[in-house]
Amino acid sequence: MARRLLDEAGVAVLAGTDFGPCGEGYLRLCYATSPDVIDRAIEHIRSFLIHSVRIRTFTAAMVYDLRLMVVIMTWLRQIRQGP
């Protein structure tokens, strides 16, 4: 998935397994960049998931992970905007 995101969406992420076997099934993202770059990357990932990854069924764990990602992205945007 990490390679496909780079090749097809232009977003660089690392496979979780780059950090050990417990990272299987995860992607690592870095947010040490400008908010605009993060927003563009999020949009590219969203578009990639909608158009390129054809998942027919979602397991409960997948739904939880997607919801958690949305919560984290929302939290990061709120932090960037400030009080």
C-alpha cells in the first residue's frame, strides 16, 4: 500500500513493518510539514482510497481504523487552527 500511495497518489508514507513486525497492516505518516501540505496529502489519500482501492467488504476493525483516522485528522486540523 505504501508503494501504491507513492506511485499513484504522490504521497510518501512508510509501511508499518519498517518499524518492526508489530507494524504489519499499518502505515506511518509524518506531519512535520506545513498544514497546506498535510491537507493536500489527506485529500490525495482520500481520493486514492475511493478510486483505487476496491474494498468490497469492511471488517469491524477496518471501520474502526477509518473512524480513528478521521478523528486524528480532525484533531490535527483543530490544533493547527489554534484557539
